[in-house]
Amino acid sequence: MGLLDSLKAKLAPAKDKVSGLAQQHEEKIDHGLDKAAKLVDEKTKGKYSAKIESGTGKAKHALDRIAHKDGGPKGEGPTPPPAA
């Protein structure tokens, strides 16, 4: 067992716990991301609106992947590979 395999095995329980918490509190996290994005956009007077919107979208996408990686309440599982 290599170092990377050992590290993955040790981090697996933490990953599962994070996934469960993200699934449980997804709406609160989503709301917090929106609130933070709005505050930053106001503080920068709209100068970086496009970048803030892009970053917020990427964060929400990552949250969705973490929260629903195992077919959570939305019934989504891992995305199947495209047909050849």
C-alpha cells in the first residue's frame, strides 16, 4: 500500500462526514455564498461582478457535487460517462 493509498484510506471518513454535512446544510451554505458574493460585489462597487458571479457559480457546483455524490435526496448519482 503506497503513501497515497494510505492517505486516501485515512481521509475517507472525513470525506463522508463533509458530504453528509454539506447535504444536510446545503440551503444554508448556498444562502451564505449568495450573501458573501453580494457583500463583496457591493464593497468593490461592481468592478468584479463577473468574476464574483463566476466564482460563486463554481463554489455552488462544487457544493452540489460534494452533497450529492452518492445519490442524495435529489436522486442523483455520479454522472455516467457519455455514450460512444
